Amino acid sequence: MTRRKLVAGNWKMNGSHAALSELDAIAEAAAAHTSIDVAVAVPATLIAPAATRVPALSIGAEDVHAADHGAHTGCVSAAMVKEAGARFSIVGHSERRADQGERDADVKAKAEALHRHGLNAIVCVGETLDEREAGRAEAVVTAQIAGSLPDGAAAEWCAIAYEPVWAIGTGRTPTAADVAAMQGAIRAKLRAMIGEEADRLRILYGGSVTPDNARELLHVADVDGALVGGASLTAAKFVPIIAAAN
């Protein structure tokens, strides 16, 4: 089955109003590569100005709370980011799992909150270096899928992003064979959970994706796009990754 590729950026805790000028060239690249879906998740403070500046580009949030409202100081709900102009959010990124202690159940609840409000979800999974070296990488990742996949997950609104924790921001990447093996294991787990819909669901790869390695990684079996961190902060680095997805 041919799945339309998605290249999504994650600015993390970076960016300012001045940095939004980078989105102009990114939006132009998205318009030029009509067979590729392009999206950028920005800090909550930049969602509204980004969505206003480049209305044709899919702007998203980097996280949401599972609740629709309540006494959750410092958090933002799916409804809030939608009102600001977001069309999707990342959930379960390894940095939140590690730094904020998020569990699979928390990630699942956040993804379901996004769907409840008509937003798309990119659900992140990935293993640490210790887990990989212990030969537990596939077991860890498939267990995260089992616990994090939202009820009713469908290709129209949900995607999975596999990001080996040890490759994020380090410049290290697994081999193409390692990526293919993990993407295949994720696909098999999804088939066991949701049947034929699994063949429509996009599985992205993330973890030190750069213009130099993007073409190889984006054409590995079962890789349906990329979740890009640092290289998405500038058009000079992100646009070549978009082009490599063709």
C-alpha cells in the first residue's frame, strides 16, 4: 500500500517571533512538493502567529494535556491549541516521557483528547541505548505501542513516530537495516491491534534526521516520513529533507 509521506518538524523549546520568517520558505517548499505532507510543531507561544503567517502550512503543538480544562497550571488543552490555530500535536515524545515522567497511559489519553477535538496526533515511541544494547529494543517499542495507541486509531488522524532515544540530537542514527526492522515490528504490532487499518497508518522515523541522511532514511521500507528536530529550525536544513521525501 502506498502511503503519502509526512515530514514534520519539532522546534522543541526554541524559536521566537523573529524565527517565524523561516516558515515562509518551508511553506513554499510544501506548496512545491504537493505529494508530501509538511507540518511544523512550534512552542505554544508561537502557534497563533505561525498559523496566521503561513495559513497553508500545517502548524501544530508540541504537547497537550489530556483534560479539556481544570486546575493544571502551566498546561494547555487540545481545545486551547486548536483555538490558537494548531491542526495537530505531538504526544509522548521521549523528552517528555523522561523529563516529565509521562507513561503510556498518559500518552494514550492525550492522543484521545486530540481526536476528541478534531486534531491529529503524532504518537512517539522509542528505546534507550541501554535497552537496545540489552537486545530489548523491539520489545520496549512494541510495548509502548500497546500502551500508547489511542482507541479508534485511524490513518486519518493518527501517526506513529519511532525515535530511538539515543539518536535524538546526538548525530547518531541506526543503520537503514535497523530502522527497517523496527518499522516492520511496529507495523506488525499495529496489525495485531487494529487489523487492516495498520497498513494505512503512517509510521515516521525520527532521530538526528539531516539533509545528508534523509534520502536514505525516508526510503527505507515502512518509513512513511520523518519527525525532524533541530534540522527543522531553519528552512536551509528542513527544505532539503522535504525534497528528499519525494
